[in-house]
Amino acid sequence: MSWAMEKLRQVLQSIRLFLNSRLGLLFKILVSISLLVYFFSTIDFPKFLQILKQISTPFLLFIFILIIVRNYISAFRFQILCKIKKHVGLFTLGNHYFIASMFNMFLPTSIGGDGVRVLLLKREGVDQVDSLSLILIERFVGFFSFVLFAFTGLFFISLPIIISVIVIGITICYISLFVFVFFPSDRFRGWSKFSGKATEILEQLRTNRAHLLQVMLASLIFQLVSIYIRYMVALSFGIDIGFAPFLVFIPLINLISLLPISLGGMGLREFGFVLLFSQVGLTQEQALLVSLGTFMTLVTSAIIGALIFGYQRIVSDVSSFQ
């Protein structure tokens, strides 16, 4: 058994090294391009354009507002976590999220912006290891919220048994892991350590349940708004299939997009939208448009981040001359 585990570790290590290499980056680019070319070469373009022309401007304005609200809800959630180590202003943390969104457009992974956030938090006096630990815990709690919404959505929509089984399986596994990490028995407490710094933060959250509850509630609101934005994107194209499919499918699509085999989830995201939303009657053209709209919300956040980043650089340069 130990021999098999060692071999598995070596294989996973080799895959990780490959994906982080220049050749691995080329592989990710090819995967993204291949998937995008395949999907867009198999659609009915006149039908695609006809749906695109139905876009509603008032919906776009509402989505823009929701993008800003979502980022500052996320900033509020992280501010609650940050207070364990150091108080950082809500507006500052909100700016960090927008700037990280900008770098996510260029960095080779969908979570590359987290590294940028670590550097930005260092400017605010937060230790880099503390920052990374806080961000990891934030993501862990955030995905827990996604899992809960996906499971809840199963009660409001009829789906193929395989999808329901996958959602239920992920829910059971993740809730078990969540309980193991945050509420371990004395017997297994030592097993749930992430690292020295993360363990210290986890212990404070375990002993201060009210603090953990605040983080979880903020996370639930953030994830709900994130899912609702995708629903609004669909409505902006005149596509109304109800909110329940988005509760189930968006967490699964986000999980698929995190697979480190494409560039920032491009291609995989479209694959997820077409595969899953076809189960509730969406055509490939409709699914791709919702996926494209979702990507544009990320681009919008990145543009706001670019403006904030540019403004801060200008202010910094002016200050250096005074």
C-alpha cells in the first residue's frame, strides 16, 4: 500500500511540475483554444447572433451594480477573517479584489490573483504567510457555501440521476471535510492542521463560533449574489429557465473551471455550461451566450481593477516627486 501511495505521489508531482512549466502553459493554451474552436464551430451563428441581439440594456446596468456589490460583500467577509490578525479597511480590501480580477485575466491559473492579493495585503502590514492562510480559509469556506446551494437546488429541479448523485457525493464529502477541519474531535484535532499559521487562525475560529458564523453568513450572501449574477446574464438574453438550475450548475461549473488543464478555465467553462444547461433545455447557442456573458462579468471586474490599479500607480508616482 505504501509503495502504491508513493507511486501516486510521484505521478501527481510530475503532473504538477509539467502543468507549471512553459510546456504545461502551452498545453493549457491549446486545450482552451481547442475547446473554444470546437464549440463555436458547431453552433448555428445566425441563431447565436439572433439571441445576442435580444440583450437588454437595463439588465446590463443591474449586473454591473451587482458585480460591485458582490466584490464588496466578499471584501466584508475577508475583513471579518482579517481581524484575527489585523484590521484592514473595507474599501481597501474591495480594491484588492478588483485588482486581483485584473491579474486573473493574465496569470496562467484561475486563482493566480490570490498571489497578487497576498502582495497587496503585505502593503497593509499583514504577514505574507498569514495572508495566504486567510485566503485559503476564505476559499475553503466559500466553496462550502457553493456546495450547500447546489444541494438545495436539487429539491427544486428534476435532473438526471448521475448529476444528482455527483452533487450529493460532493456535498457529503465537503461537509465531512468542513466538520473535520473546523470541529475536530480531540482524537483527530492534530490531523486537521493546514500549516502552523493556518492552524492558529483555525483555532481562533473554532473557539469563537460567532466569528465563524459571521464569515459563513457573509460567504453565503456572496455566493448567492455570484450565482444570481449568472441568472441575470441569462435573463438579459431573454433566457428564463428559473433560478434553481443555476444554484446546482454554477458550483459544478466553477469546480470544472478550477481543473488546471486550461488557461484560466477558458474552454472548460464553456464545456460546463453546454454540458449541464443542455439538461434543462438550453440550446448550445444559448449556453455559450450565458457562458460568454459570465466571462464578460469577469472582464468588467478586471477593467474596474485596471482603473483602480492605474489610479493608485499615478498617485504613488506623484507622491514620490513631492
